[in-house]
Amino acid sequence: MISLWRHPPQPELINTTSDLPSPNYFQLHPFFIWKPEHDLMERVRNNYILPCFYGCLNPQVASSGVGRPRVIVGINGQYYILASRLGCKVCRWHWFADKPQWVDMLPKRFQNILPAFITHKKAICKTVMDELRRSGKSPNDMANQIREMLHLKYERAHLAYLLSVQNTRDAEAGVYGQSTITGFLRREDSPAPFREYEDADRYGMECL
């Protein structure tokens, strides 16, 4: 299956033979890869020539790197849009593929693939806009609902991490019938802290 989405691994299934489970695996979010120039998008382009943001008559748009991920919050959780950095070989100017003005220059079939409405500094997930239209809630009520949902997901991830650590401890203690020796192979025997919800490097929600 070809998809622009990249989902993290299931953290409970990662085999850490001699180490305790890492909290980092429980704090990963999906990525949406936005690279209109890539071969993955060949079927969508269908011989369409990507436009130059600066108006070249015969543009030659190609990838010139990767931009910074945008944090997007939907009604089902958080994800990131990772867009490419584009450049025109004719005028040699560069821009990012998620630049709103450039996205507006693309045909609707491209814009329809994006899971969010892109603005200059932020982005709004289409699922949030759909829920706003369906429910008739105010933006403030919608933000409170999403914030509560994100806190619940954080608590579930934290609980899953603690249960995975406990599972390792129980196996080493012989709770399941036969003790393992993995505890003797570790240099560090203290579980890593899960970090707080407000930590910007983990579950920080600057976009709310």
C-alpha cells in the first residue's frame, strides 16, 4: 500500500531484551509526508508541471531539502506535516512545499490530499473544521474538547508505559513461572521518567 502517512511502531511490541522499555516510543506521533515533487506523487501530477512560486514561465521545480515539521491537532490526536523544501532550477529561488500561497497555486486534487488547512504560521486539521460544522460548537468549546482528549491520550500512553515496565519486572521476578536474567544485563535499572504533558519536547501543545 502506498501512503503519504508514516505511523510509529506499536511500543508494547518493541523487543528490548536487556533494557527497560523506553518512554520515547510511547510519545511518538504519525507523520504526513508532503512532497509534491516526489515520485510517490507521480500519479497525482500526471504530467502536470509544478509551478514556480516566483512565476517562472518554464519552471523546473525540484527538492532542495526538508522543512521543519508543523504540529497539527485533530479530533483523534496529534500528528505532524513534514514538507519538503523546493527550489526552481531556472530562477534558483527556494520555498517550502507547505507555503500557503504556493499550495493555493496547485490544482484541487493536490490540496484535497493535505489533511489540514495551512496558514502562514499554523495549520487547522480538516477533521476539526468538519466537527465544528457538524456540532455548531464555538472555537473555544472545540479547543477545550480537543485539549481534554489530548490529555486523555497522554494518560493512556503513560499508563501503557508503566504497564510495560511492570511486565518486564514481573518476568524477571518469575511471576509468569520462570524468571529471566535480563535484569542482570542492564547497566541502568531505573525506569526513565515519562516527562510531563507540558514538556515541549514531548506532548507540549503550543498550537492550542
